[in-house]
Amino acid sequence: MTVRELEARLDALPRLGVGISAEYGVRPSIDPTAFAADHPGLIHFVEYGTDTDRGLDPTVLAWVDAGGAATYHFLDVNFEEPDDLDAAWMEETSGFVARLGAPWLCGDSGLWHFGPRDRGHGLLLPPILTVESAATTAASVGRLQDATGLCVLPENPPALYFLGDLHILDYFARVSEAADCGLLLDTAHLAIFQKARGGDPLDGLDGFPVDRIVEIHVAGGGEAETADGYRYIDDDHRADLHPDTWTILEWLLPRASRLKAVCYECEHNDVSDTIPIFRRLNDLFPTATP
């Protein structure tokens, strides 16, 4: 695929606006259908996360069947292990995406399970930040795009410790280049990575292909400290976003020319605590192109 063809493919994706995340069986305190009815105009899509073992949840199906937009977030594939993308997983995942009418699928690019795919083996470890790992991940992303016929957006996962010599942004830039894919940048996860390295929140973004970012995630996170005094950002998904997350988001918005969606991961908070954040996000990224 040429650069022009990829750009045209990303340009053609629908602009969804601001959304909220949800996962199967993890009963949220915020029901998207009720929230949208009570607070019109604040959420425009649901990002639904699941694995092929559990499938689709009645809450998200009610949203979709009422005409709501949805994206699909996988929770069960290891891109660094090519054999993990077996035929059965590909078929089931494609079926879930089709049932939701998702315009793309996405997910953290790391290790979602150790050993065979099983809920008892679930975890999320970051990728090994090497050129070789990036190439393997890119090949897997390409296979999944071919199998589904849709854009696949790999996401930078959360972690305090990484192996490998690449910056996380360099890693995903390489994946995008080799796989001809768009990207999902989680600004909260990036803030965690930057602080863990002792850097500035915007380190590495000046050379990152921000024009390939299709979706952005934001989530709350607070400062935490270990018993021996190590300070870090905790990916706890509280309502309030960490200041570094806001810094990254506000730097990206005028530069990410193909951005289609901003997902606020906040479903376990009190509704009243999230409304100011939803309003600010909608002001920053309105559903209609300004």
C-alpha cells in the first residue's frame, strides 16, 4: 500500500467524536445508553472491549441496536506471537466486529495472555521495545487487517517497566510504517511511560507520525509512591486526568489531522465526576469538524 492509499483509507473513516469505554461482564457504574439520554451530546460512541471467550455484552448490544456507534477493542491477542492469530480467533473476532458495525478494531499491543489463550492466563505486559519485535507486531497487524478488511489500530499499553532500547513512540512508528496501519495513542499510558523514564510528557512526539493517529484514549491517573520512595503515575482510571495527560492531548489535537475519535476510559466513576471532563473533551474535539 502506498502512503497516499493509506492516507485515503484513514481519511475515509468516520469521525465519531467523544466516546466511553466498556468491557464484557465488568458492570460499569455508567451505562452509556442512560448517560446519553440524561446528558445529550456528551458521548457519541462506545468502545467495547472483550475476548472471544466471553463475546458481546447485552449492554453494548442495546446501545448498538438503538443505533449507537461502537468500536471493537480486543483483549486477547499477542501480536508478538504470530501463531496467536489462528483461524478460529480471526473468524470470531471478525464476527464480533461485524455485529457491532465497528468501523475499525483496536487494542493494546502487548501480551494479553501467558501460554494458551484462556481467561485464567490473562494479563497485559508491554511489548519488547526492539526493532525485531516491532517487525513481528507489524506483520500480525497486517494479517489482521487483511482478515477483517478493516483498519487495525495498535495501542501503546500501560507499564512502568519496559525491556528493549526503543522509545515507545519509535516502536509504534515502526509498526505503522511496516504494517500500513493507523494508530491509537493512549495519552495516559504515554504519560506513565514518559514519567517512568524521567522525561518530558512530549518527548519523542515531534518525530512521531501524528497524521496516522485515528483514535486517542484518555483516562484518569494519580501520583503514587512505593514504599522505597519511587514516584509514578498510577493507571487507576479515576475521573480526573493527570496534568501530563492533558498536556499530551492538547499538544496532539491541532496536529493529529486524521483523528476520528477520543475515548474517555471512565466507566467505573460516578457520573457527576465525569461530566466536566466529557464537556471539556467535547469542546476540544467536537463531533463535527470545525
